[in-house]
Amino acid sequence: MPLTNSQYDAIMRSYEEKQRAARYRLEENTQKVYSQIPSYEELDRQTASISIAHGRRLLGGEHSALEELKKNLRELSERKAFLLRENGFPPDFLTPTYACEKCQDTGYINGQKCNCFRAAEVELIYEQSHIRTMLKTENFEFLSYDYYVGDELEKFTKAVQICQNFVETFHLDYRNLFFYGTVGTGKSFLSCCVAKELMDLGNLVIYFSASQLFDTLSKSTFDKDSIEALSGISEDIYECDLLIIDDLGTELTNAFVSSRLFSCLNNRHMRKKATIITTNLSLGELRDRYSDRIFSRITSNYTVCKLTGSDIRMKKKTAAASKSKSFNN
């Protein structure tokens, strides 16, 4: 998605800081040269005056002034380079240095975003996703089928394929995912796998646990001190490329929550913005806890994946404890 104004301004402010730093370094180096080589400063003055004088001649129609100017500037440049070498300065001491030499810290090359700007976008996306730390270990590189057998393995394998296809066709086909089933069977893990793949491609993904989401929506509605501060994130909830609502059903459910949940899902559906929901609730519990229209919205507009089995997190803890015990013995 395109950056919001605040996101774009934040990135451009960082470039302005880099440009100021580059100017400051150059000014410091210039003053150092002037203090040690007074004649260098005089050559700089000559360069400026000669350029002005020849510029006037060019404006007056003297075409030969251009070649004379090039010759004079070349001679002055050679003399300045000699002075720097003679006094022990490196040749590029008075050349501006930038964090990105390609765009000279402007963020753009010939009107197109530089690679460093793209990297800044991805970095900003990670910062705003709320799941930077989680994605270090919850991504497709850490995918394992070792904890599944039989029907559980078949369901998980199918869910992985659905996730991979979801990523591959993300900008071609509007879809949503709904993962439900028993605790610790990989629902949140798969949502993070999808998130990382899409974020690395420059998409804005925002993650909320259900309780975090409704707390944010509540504050942006009722808390006067938070309304202005949260206005940006409230819009991002509706407009981000992918919204992940994790552990639906763990929040305190009431009429406000049900209303805001439907508004959120419906708003994103109308905008064709993808959503992933994970929950430990069964479909029956989902229908009983929330309104019929929420149940209908999810079952009609989401690819539903059921994951079952024992708690993988507990299996991993047990295996790690057993390995530690064996090692100590």
C-alpha cells in the first residue's frame, strides 16, 4: 500500500537529518583545510569569482567564455588537489560523504525511489507491525512437520499450502484466512509466516492480539487523551495491506466488541483488504459468542482452516527439558 503522509514524512525527515549531517561534516573539513592552508581558501574565492565573471560573458554572447571557464576551473582544481596532497589530506577530504552515495541521501534517483528508500519503507513496516521479535523465529524457515501425524499432519500440510498460495497471489486475488482449532497447533505461527513474507515484499502488515485490538479501538473511541494519538493507527487498521487478529475470543466480549469487530471486518472487506484471524474457539462457539452477521461474514469471505492435535509448545518444552536433563547427566 502507499505510505501514509505521516509515514512518508517520517522517512523524509530521516533523509533531511542525513543531509544536514553530510553538510556539517563538509563544513568542518573545509574549515580545517582553510585553517591549515590559507591559500586553499583563496583558490576557492578565485573559483567563485571566475565562475561569475565568465557567466556574465556567456550571457553577453561570448561563446568562447565557456571553454575558457572550463580551462580555468580545471587548473584551479589541479592546484587545490596538489595543496591537499602536499599537506597530508586525502584526495576526497572535501568531497561530501553520504549514507547512500547513489541518491546522495535524497531517497530518489531520477524521480524513482532509491533502494535505500525501499529499505526504509520495509524497516518502518516492521516497526509498525507489532511482531518484529516474533518473526525472528516464526517464519517459513522454521517450519517443521515433525510434531504432526496422521489427520493432523494432513490438515497442517494443507494449511501451509494455503498460506504459501495466499502469499504468491496476494496482489492478484483478494482473500482472507481464518485459522481455528485446539491450542498450540500452529495457527499463530502460520499467520506470522505469511506476515514476514508479505512484509519483506514491502506490504504493510499490522498484528494485534484480539485484546490489544479492541483496547486500541476502545481508546480511539472513548479516551479523549488517546483519540488524537491513535487516529493514525485506527486508519491503518482499516487500510493496511494485511491485518492479523490473533487469539480471537480471549478478549472480554461485549456488545461494543461485537460491534467494532463487525465494523472492522466489514470495512476491510469493502476495501478488499486482507485479514487473518486465529482463534481457539470452535465454529459453534464463534457463532454463540459473536453476532450471526460476524459468523456469516467470516464463513462466507474467509478460507477456513482447522488445525488439531496436541499443544506443540508443550511438546517443545518437554523435549527441551528432556534434552537438558540428558546433557546434565
